[in-house]
Amino acid sequence: MLLILLDKLLNYKEKILATAPMMDWTDAHCREFHRLLAPGARLYTEMVHAKAVIHGDRTRLLAKTPLQSPLALQLGGSEPDALAQAARIAADHGFDEINLNCGCPSDRVQAGRFGACLMREPALVADCVAAMAAASDVPVTVKCRLGVDGDDDYDAFARFVDGAVAAGASMIVVHARNAWLSGLSPKENRDIPPLRYDWAHRLKRERPALPVVLNGGIATQPAALDQLVHVDGVMLGRAAYHDPYLLHALDAALSGRPLQSRADLLRALRPYAETRMSEGVALKHIVRHVLGLFHGQPGGRLFRQVLSEGGHRPGADWQLVEQALAATACVAARDAA
Ligand SMILES: Cc1cc2nc3c(=O)[nH]c(=O)nc-3n(C[C@H](O)[C@H](O)[C@H](O)COP(=O)(O)O)c2cc1C
């Protein structure tokens, strides 16, 4: 029994825990917090279009701190030259992985001929990956769906993956459902098309050397650990954002590191927050990412309320966070009495 447990622990140390790229959510402030919660996790930026990387405000778009590594920049786009140029820039900025988005179903993205509609263009994806891989030494990975609309062809999905891998992709992240390109909003596209974890499991079984990371609907620690029996890694999006302590607990379970208290984890963010505030960033932009820290805990609602209401007041500083922690501790103590 002990040996089996030990074996599981050793295997888990090799496994990948990742947070999902999420537009408007996984900004630099969020990633700093997630890194403190999960020192072993791979973090992903929001998607940035290759042309924005080339022509846009890089100080803003590529903002990060050294602590956030290993950190992947997720690129959107479908022009090999632009993606290669953006990949080179990302490498120069110190990103540790460059990920190509082949999963976003939004109308704007479809109109630009990138994101999920690339699932139907495996040759173009292979060209994009080859150009990105040739542009720098930084690993290139792909995040994809199983197919689009009514596609239900495992072999087509596997051919898509094989094309990307032959072109140089070193890892595949599978959001294990189709994207429906018409009739569903991006939000609905994250819930309504049914999950098919078995396709990701089969992909891994048939390609043991290919790192496969499974994404979609993983919302508890047992669910994540169950999936890690079948694949190399799990990527958590909404659950990690709304219940960030889950990310911490999972990282601790995989690494063997001890659990820290919510308050200690949050206080570790203070130096970062105060540096950003000294540069003119309002506290509310940072603390909006920590609102779920006491999810499901006594006082969790009050914690969220104190921070979200107080964060909007001009001049709000770290004392607000201390007030939120104190209020939460009071509720917890009252409930325990
Ligand atoms: C607010 C939000 C924004 C997202 N933005 C992106 C994105 O920029 N790139 C991407 O590949 N996926 C994006 N996604 C999808 C997630 O990366 C992930 O695939 C999806 O939420 C399913 O994982 P989950 O069930 O763990 O949340 C986004 C999801 C959310 C909730």
C-alpha cells in the first residue's frame, strides 16, 4: 500500500499543472497571484494576436515578472510570418513557451480566420507551428479543441495533432470538446458542447512520447488527480480563477509541498501589489483576482464584499486587504464558537 502511494506521489511530481489562458482574467496581476499559490504550475497569458505583439504596446501586452516563469505567451493568428515574428519577440522577452490558439470560437476571431476555425485547416496550422518553431528556441505548443461544429471524427482530430507535432509542436493542450462556430456564444462554447475526455486519453495512449495536457471542466482535486492517471497534465481555467485555493491545494498535492493558509498566501502578494500601486495601478485591478480566495469558507462572502466595495474607493491601499482578512477571520471565529 505504502509503495503504491509512493509510486503515485513520484509520478505526480512529473505531472503538469497549468492555468488556462483567459482573456481579461489571466493578466499579469492574476498570474502573480497564481504563481504564489502554485509555485510548480505553468501559467498562460491571455491570448494576444501576433500582429498586436508586432505593432502594439509591448510594455502592456507582454507585461510580466520573473517570478511568473514558467510562463507561456498565447498567440492568436494564422499568418506564419507574423506568428514567427511574434514568437521571436516573445522569446526575446523571456517567455518560456509560445502557445498557438486553435480553440477560440468568437465571431471576431473567426472573422480573422484564427482560433477554433483552424481545426479545419491542419496544413495551415502546421505551417504556422513550423514558422514559430524556426523563429526561436522557445518550445511551441498548441491549444486546440476536438473539432468544430458537428465534427465527430477522432482520426481527423489525431491527424490535426500529428501535423502540428510533425511541424514542431512539443505539447498539445486539448480543450476536450468541440467548438460550435455558429449559434453559441464563447461562454456557451465552454459548457454546452459535450466533454469527451476519452479522446485525449486515447491520443496519449497512442502517442506515449507526446505530452498531452487535458483541459475543460476540471473543477475539483479528485477530478484533476483522476485525469492525471491518463494524461501528462491538467489545465484549469474557471475553477482556478473562481476558487484559487484549489490551485494551491493541487500544486501542494502534486509537489508534496505543505499547504499554506489563505491569509499567508495573500499577504505574500503585498510587495508586488505595493510596487504596482507605486506605479499608479489601482488596488482594485489587482484584488479583483483574489475575490474567490475564501470560496466556500466561512466569511468568504464578506471577504469578497469588503474588497470589491472598498477597492473602488479612491486611494484604497493594502490596509483594505487586511480589513477583509480581519472581517473574514471574525466570521470564521464566530462560526466555530
Ligand atoms: C473569461 C475566459 C476567457 C478565455 N480566454 C481564452 C483565451 O484567451 N485563449 C484560450 O485558448 N482560451 C480561453 N478561454 C478558454 C479557457 O482557456 C479554457 O479552455 C476553458 O475555460 C475550459 O477550461 P475550464 O473548464 O477549466 O474553465 C477563456 C475562458 C474564459 C472563462
